[in-house]
Amino acid sequence: MTDSNRVLIFDTTLRDGEQSPGATMTHDEKLEIAELLDDMGVDIIEAGFPIASEGDFAAVSEIAKRSKNAVICGLARAQLPDIDRCMEAVKHAAQPRIHTFIGTSPLHRAIPNLTMDEMADRIHQTVTHARNICDNVQWSPMDATRTEWDYLCRVIEIAIKAGATTINIPDTVGYTAPRESADLIRRLIETVPGADDVVFATHCHNDLGMATANSLAAVEAGARQIECTINGLGERAGNTALEEVVMAMKVRHDIMPFDTGIDTKKIMHISRRVATVSGFQVQPNKAIVGKNAFAHESGIHQDGMLKNKETFEIMRPEDVGLAGTSLPLGKHSGRAALRAKLKDLGTEVGDNQLKDIFVRFKDLADRKKEVFDDDILALVSATTEGADAIQLVNLRVTCGTVPAEAEIELEIDGKDQQATSEGDGPVDATFKAIRVLHPNKARLQLYQVNAVTEGTDAQATVSVRLEEDGMIATGQSAHTDTVVASALAYIQALNRLLVRRAKVGPGADKREISYKQH
């Protein structure tokens, strides 16, 4: 690195991240994530632990062959067979790196039962061997933050003299605080002979919730490589999150004048993809990538956002790949947000009507955690259009060992109509009978049943989502009879589509409106 303000991003999602119990990825998933990381501008991708398994070796090797820009790194213990196996896997990369490590704290020295001198000799031997077969060698004293100061300086000096080009200082158990992290890096750079000739890196775990702060403190003290993972995935409480350190440096460039090569507009996409393939969903209130990170429900916040987005947002959602800010409606929302939502849905109302709708909205929000677009339109309909056009009058279903059959009576625009239909089960027969009486092109996107009480007489809540020409509407109903609840939910969704259709009008452009806004 020639630029002293350039911070290298070392992503270990595919190695440390995958060590999180339950986060194992398939071969193809690893290749996909590696490609996304490379495309996003990650400097070094730690692709895996080649000696751990044949699968890990194959993945690291294939990632090395496919990489376009990033350095491809493999992990190896301080053992010659590990290092040889690692080089065999990364050798196909345009820029290969071997990352070898050993635990240097008293607790970790006790595991292989090595004296300080014996461990020092092993470090010299293994780093020398790694450098003889690869020009790019990273060395880590695992549990460095709990290693005696004099011994830590001694082994780092040995690793540098043996040929290590990057010295990584791991806070393996997330024990350090930011001031300690900065002091440690600063003192090592000032004290260890040859420190000016290598890059110092930091690898922080999040056991006490300080991983990102510790990493940024280390950078301010002179570290020029941050080891991190997408979504902070990793052992126990995880690691420093890539998105957090990158955006922190971008937003607070005034006090942290450091640059990375990350294309931040691709952050949200890779975050969601990693969450999917790893099975570790991102918590809603997670910084940068959580679904609530750019969502505002409080009335005061929503009013401020509508007037000036900088009032409550320190970064633009577009900068991380989102389309924009979300103003989910809930019991804390105010009139300004409700009026904005109605306008977004194509509905303009006067002040008196808004007042009436707002009262109904508050009542609904107190009773319901999630308020959807079609809930809002239903409130408008209730104040202007009277009762639903379609209502259930009677339903009789026959099922069992004979083909299911539904006899239904509906009131449509004030007139009773009847129909009978067969289907693959009682619910299918019921829905088909409804379509006989009210023909439509709506496609069933979701049908979900949840029991809200226990026992055979449990009340079932049925949710239905319909899509027609890009318009989406949901219906939900509860009843002790699941088929009746299904019919009521389906009819409710149809009624909401009718309202939506009327709002759009014939010949107007139709656009999809998310059915879930909370």
C-alpha cells in the first residue's frame, strides 16, 4: 500500500463466518458469495480452511481460479502439512495468500503444551516455510489481546523476520475495549523492530458488542487492514461487520479520513444473500442492513423525514443499495405520515376525511401489529363507499373419502347468488365456488393457517394474498372452522382488490404496492 489512508478490507465470511454453528454453505453457495465479494471490491477474501475437509479445499481452490481482483487467502495452523495444503488450494489465484496462526496467550499455549521458546521456534519454522512457497504471508497470534506484552512483541518480531508481510492482531474472545485496542496497535507499531515494513491488521470478535468500535480504534492507531464478515457472521456473537466499518468511515470521513475500495451500493444485496445461504437472518434493528435501519414509525420522526430526510438519517439508503426510506405505519404514526401514505396509494383526502380516517387508523393500529396498504385503503372505503361488495351468506362443504364439494351463497352488490364446485380438498372447492360467482384473474400468492388457541376447537386465523395485474391485496379472518375462515379471508382480499381497482381506474398505469408495510 502506498496510500497511508487506504484501509484494506479482509473478508472472512467464508471461513470465520461459516464456523458459526449452522451456517455451513454448499460449494456453489461459497462460489456465489466469493464472486459477490470480489465484485464489491473486497481486497482479500479468506476463502476457507483448506485442510479442514475435502469440500473446503475444493471450494478454496475453485474460488482461487475464478477470482478477478481480490487476493485469495486460505487459513493454516502452524503446521507444515496445513501450510502446504493451503498453498495447494490458493496457488491458482492471481494473488494468493497464506494465513497461518497459533495461539500465543497462556491459555492457548497450554493446549499444545509448548513452552514460550518452543512456540517461538515453531513460529519461526512455519512462517519461514510459508514465505518460501508464497510471497504473501499473513501471521496471527491468536488471543493476542490476552498475551503477555513482552512475549507478544517477541513473537511478532520473529514472524516479521521470518517473512510475514501482514501481522494480524486478533481479539479472539471479544475481550478488548476500544481504547485498549488502539493502544495495543500503536505500541506494537512503535516497539516491534520491522513493524514499518508490514501491514498491521485487526480481527475483532463481538462478545461484548464492541467489535466494530475496536476495529475502528485500531485503524485510527495505525492498523491498515480490517478483518470482518458480512452481517458480522461468525463464532459466538460474531465478528466486526463489514458494512458497519465501511459505512462508519464513509459517514464520518471528517474524523476518520480513511478510504476503502468497497462499492457500498452492493452492500444490501450481498447482506441479504449471505443471510439466505447461511440461514442466519439479519435482526431487524441491525445497523446498516437491518430492515428497520431506514424505517421510521414514530410520528415525530415521520414528520421530520417528510420535511427533511437528514433530520433522522445520517446516510442515504441508496448508498447501500436500497430504493429509499420506509415509513411503516403503526400506532406511533401521525397524520403527516398517513396523508403521505394515502397519496402514495393514489388517494387524496380532505382534512375532515383525513381526521376521520386517522381516528379509525389509530384504533386499528392499537389492535394490530402490522398495518398493510390494503388496511389503509379499507379505512378509506369504510368512510366513503359503505359495505363490502361481496359478503358470505352461507357455506356448506362435503369432504372425506368422496371428492370435496362446496355449496356457497354470496351477496354480491346486494343480490344473493349461489354456486357449487368440486376441488382438491374443501378449501380449494370453496375458492373455486367463489370464483364461479365472482369471476376474476386474481392469482393466489399466499395461503397460510395459524391456530391462535389450543385444542381441537382451536380458532384458526387464515391469511390470503391475491395478485391481479400487479396489484396485491390481503385478507385475514379467524374462525373455529378453518374452511369458513378461509372463505372469509379470500372474500376480504377480493373486496380489497375491487377497492384497489377502483382507485387505479381503467387505463391507468398499475404498479405493485407492497402488501406488508410494517
